Amino acid sequence: MLSVAILAAGKGTRMKSSLPKVLHKISGKSLLQRVINSCIELNPDQIFVITGHKSKEVQDSIPKNKKIHFIIQKPQSGTGHAIQVLCKVVKKNEGKLLILNGDVPLIKPETLKKLLNLHDSKNADVSLLTTKKINPFGYGRVFLRDGFIERIVEEKDCNDQERQNLLINAGIYCFNWKNLSKIIDDLQSNNNQKEIYLTDSLSLLKNSFSLEVEDNGELQGINNRIQLSMCEEIIQNSIKEKHMLNGVTFINKASCSISEEAQIGKDVIIEANTHLRGSTKIFNNCVIGPNTFIENSHVGLHCEISNSTVYDSQIMDHIKIGPYSHVRPKSKISSYSKIGNFVEIKNSRIDEDSKVNHLSYIGDSIIGSSTNIGAGTITANFDGQKKHQTKIGKNSSIGANTVFVAPINIGESVTTGAGSVITKDSKDNSLAISRSKQVNIENWERKKL
């Protein structure tokens, strides 16, 4: 039986934030969620998340899962105290207990599996992950003797000689839970921090083993915004290197961010300062950016999107968008269409080979194929209480500065006069025009103030 305990009770004072430390995000996911995701891949029988500071907020952040249970630690008196609370709440202390911190978000399932395998092969009371750091400041030091762990000394309790030891405790343990529960209440707070340390349990157990792994970033704990940024950079480098090996070009890799769920096809060029978020999918032979943000959207073959934002929309094949366009949610831009300068599209369908080139707002609309929308066109979709739809048929030519007052239905092959305010439906093959007659008054002089 495998149980997992994730320590997530701390406030994270050094984060300088009202948000609990474990809820800070890297690449769109909280630190805690990342640790949980790694643990789920081990297929444990149960996962205990030990909370304290803003426990409800932490609990609400995690999607419901029948294997995940929340334990509240009050007061927060150290890692050992957290496990004392767990052992009291959970009466059946059997099998293996894997203990992790909720602020080590890059830990890999493969590394955890190695730790579990070592624990089983040695029939250990406790096994833990260790690594060597060039600058181990802030970490507890691990001291070995004859292959066994002799003791762990926390940084603030180390003397000058002990601080020279570079082997550090990564804070990830696998215990024989039954044996741990027998000695857990013997832990005391006889240290500079006046906290109950879980590390003190190792001196009370017989078979304690260390699995030393290379310090490649996955054991990086997060205590401040600098370390948060370091982990973000590690993840982003991994994501972008994967895409580059699969045929994607980044013009300025450091200025871009890509979500782990994003998919990018071959021969795609990602220009500087481009950000792909959520489940965005970019197909082959596209040029995306510079200065472009795309979230949860589908972008088809041979598209170019520059200096623009796209949210929750479908962009089909051979489409140009931008510069300075905003495609809002629930929009579909069909193949061979163009969305140009300073255009906003919202909850609309633009059919094949249509153009909205300049300075227009198209909202809650259906635009037929091969239709040209003139500069400054607006679909006035809101009457103060409800949104209404505009329909414009195929092969239409919409004059500059036309305003459509929805709900309205414009037929096929319709032309509108520039500057018109269109309030009535028009039939196929018609001209719709609505504007005042121009009046010129000669010999006009403005009154002097």
C-alpha cells in the first residue's frame, strides 16, 4: 500500500504575498498541483494534503479527486508536527508513506519511482532523496556512515564544520509508515527554531538510506520570487527545446512562453515576445508573432498572426491576422480570410475569403464568404440589455464607416454606402444607404468668441 503526504501548511513569508506559497503558479499550474500531478502518476492508494495557512483557499484550488484528502495542521509547528497530526487523524498506518513538500514543483515521477524501488529493495525504515549543491545554504545537511544515514542537521542548527558538507536533504522521504508511527510522537522541538523536525526521526529508525540524484533543477524548492522565476525558466527551456527538436524555430526563445499543453507543428516560426497559453494548437508552416498572445485556440496551416491576441477561437488555413487585431472567444475565421489593422472580432463567424481589413468591430455576427468589410465598420450588437446578431450574406461590399444596428439580416451581394447607419434588413443584390443629404452653406463665418 502506498500513501502520499504533501506538506502544504506554510504561509511562505518570503514570497511577500497574500497568496499561500503553494498556490503560486509556474507555467499556468500551482506549485501544489504540480506536486500532486507527479504523485498521481505513481498510482498511490491515497494522497493526504496537509494544509494550515488559508486551508480553504488551498483546498478549493485542487479539483475533486476521491484519492485526495485534506488534513489541517494547527498550529504549524514544523514538518514533524505535520506528520504527528497525520498519524493521529489516519488510524491505519500501513505500507509506505511518501512525504513531499508542496513547494518542490519540478520533481519527476521517474525520480520518485527510483526512491520507492530503493526503499523496497533495502527493506528500509526510511529512504530519502539527497543531492550535492555547490552552494547548499538554507538546506539541511545529510551525514552518512557505512552507507546509512547517520543524521540530518538543519542549516540553522549547523556548526561551521557541518556547513562544509555539500550533501543536502531534498525534503522527499519514503517511510515504513508503521515503524514511523511508533516513534513519531517522540520528536521534540529542541532546536533553534523551536519546531518539530521530521528529519529527527531518522536517528530513531534503524535502516535509513539515501538516494543521491543529480541536481538538475527538479529538486529546487521555492521560498521566494527569485526561485519561482528560476523554476519557470527551467520549465520553459524544457518545453521550447522539445518543440525545437520537433521542427519549430524560435527567433528569440527567451522572450517567449509556451504552455505545456500547447501543440506546435513543423516549420512554424515563433517570433519574439510570443506567448501560447492553454491548449493552443498551431499547425504546420505558420508564422506567429512578434508580440502575439494566443490562448486555447486552433490555428490552421500557413497562417500569419502578428502583434495580435486570440482567445478561445478557431483560425482555419491560409489566414492573416494583424497587426493589432483582437480575436475574442467563440470566433471562427474561415480559410483564406484576412483580419487586419486594429480589428476586433467577438463571437462571430467569418466565412471563406472574406476581409475585415481596418479599424472595425464585428461582434455576434455571421459574415458570408467573399465579403469585404470596409474600414470603420461596426456591428452595434448591444441594445442596453441583450446582445443581438448581425448577418451579412456572401459577395457583399460594406462601405467604410457603416454601422449595422442589430438584430439585422443583410442579403447576398449587398452594397452599403459609406457612412450609413443600417437599421433595416436588405434583400439580395441591393444597395443599402442611409445618411443625411449634404448641405453646403456659402459665405459661412464662424462666430468669434
